[in-house]
Amino acid sequence: MKPQSIHGVILLDKPEGISSQTAVTIVKRVFHAEKAGHTGTLDPMATGLLPVCLGEATKYSQDLLDADKTYLATIKFGEKTTTGDAEGEVIETRDANFDVTDSVQLEKKLAEALEKFTGVIEQIPPMYSALKRDGKPLYEYARAGEVLERQARTITIYSLKWVSVNWPVAQLQVACSKGTYVRTLAEDIGEFFACGAHLIGLRREQVGHLTLSHGVTLDVVKEEANNEVAKAAYLLPVDALVQELNSLKLSDEEADRLRLGQRVPVSKSGSEEELMRIYRGSIEPCNFMGTADWRKGVLHPRRLMAQAVEVMNLNN
């Protein structure tokens, strides 16, 4: 079938064992979409929320790359691996620096870890990462046995919560800023306990304001490949990606001027500067125009939808 102009977002619950790009390719093929992308890579081992953007929605994927995220990390203490997760080889085994069989000591140490690693912290990116050095990702150097010096980066851990603990395995919920490596966080907590640690599971629960509550599995996507009604039910409109922004509706005249790239004087209450989601007339998904910066009474276009796709459905 010829590729179609499909525009929207799928909140995919990515399964374990495939790359994010493979998942995107499958969704793109099912929807016969012309263009597709995602809002931030999940490792093959990881599962959970992977927003897949189709068509015009890809314009807004970058905004979610910068969004805060929430994960459920399953950590195994006492073992350190080459990669920081279960895909690597165990290179060291150690005992903790406290009596893990003493429930009082264990609870105290777990609480201390939460306090130590919550807030603004410094984190050194792992060698097994997609960060590039001289045009080559770090994991390629790591696979060749090279270890390069990396600069520590400032990240924010908004909250940590032990969900379950059955030593040496524990589940930790992590709410964090962009650029956080949960593998590194697990390793650092392992070093705090003096026993080492690595991830044996990772599930992303939230990206920005988007959650798994409206997620759909890849199996369902495949099963409903020929069911247009079912597909439309879980294809969210493009403006679902920017619901955290305040909205602003324009008259037809104002909307036409903004679409031409012109600055539009618009009165509104609130801050002097704000990124807004913009609608023509009523605030409905079919009237979504894109995003614009409101600065001191003037609206400046930021990312606008193509006029031909203001009304989006599977029959475009």
C-alpha cells in the first residue's frame, strides 16, 4: 500500500528485546505512514513508554526528548557488569558494607541512599552509551576495549522510591531530568553500598505528561493492522504531545497571519514570555496549528503544522 499522510502519536508499550528504531519501523509499516520517529531511545533490554510520532507529530518529538521521565528500575546488588546492566558480563562480586540480613540496618542504608542521590547530582555518562566522541558513539570504543575520560554532567533526580526490596534485588522508582542514565544511578548506589550493582530490568513509566495509562502493546498494533477503527482509537492527535502548554485560540485573520510567518499582536494575561499551543477558532485537536512564543503581547510562530493536515484522520 502507498504511504499515507497519517498524523498523530502512539503511546507504545515497547517490549523487551528490540530496539526503539525497530519498534518505530513496525508502527510506521502498520499505519503505512510516510514519516515516523520517537521521543527518546529505550535500550533493547528496557520496556515501557515509547511515544511514536507519525507525520506532523515528528515536529514536536524534540520537545519530549528534553522532558522529565519516570522509570521503574530493577537492580541487582553484589555484582558489577561490563555494561552496567544484565547484557554485560559480570566482572566483580562483592559484599555490602553493612549486614543485609539485619532489617534495621538494611532499611537505614536504603533510606540513606535515597537521600544521597535525590536532588541535583553529578553523573558520569557510561561508556556503553550513544554519546559521541569524534563522530563515533562511546559504545563502539567500549566494545573495542577502550575507556575514554568523560565529563560529569549535572542532572536532577526529582524523587526516588524503593518499591520492593528482596535482597540482593530491589525495585526503585526514579523520576529524573533528561540526560539521566539509570544504569549509572544503579551502579553509583551499588558503590555507595560498597558491593556494586547492575540493572536487570528497566521500565519507562512516564515521559513528560504522557503516561503508560493509554499505552498500547506492539502485539495489539500488529493484530489490529487491518482494523482502521481500532487503529484510530489509539492514534492520539498531534496536540497530545504538547498538552502541558497553555492554549490560545486565534481568529481566522490572526491564524492566517501566523501561518504566513508573521508576528501577531495578541492580548492575554500571565507571564511576559510563554510557549503556547495555538488553535484556529475553538480549542479542538482538528484545529491545532502548532506552537508559538508569546512575548510581551506578540505571538511569534515556533513550529506550525502544514495547512493540509489541520484536520487529521486515517482517511487523509
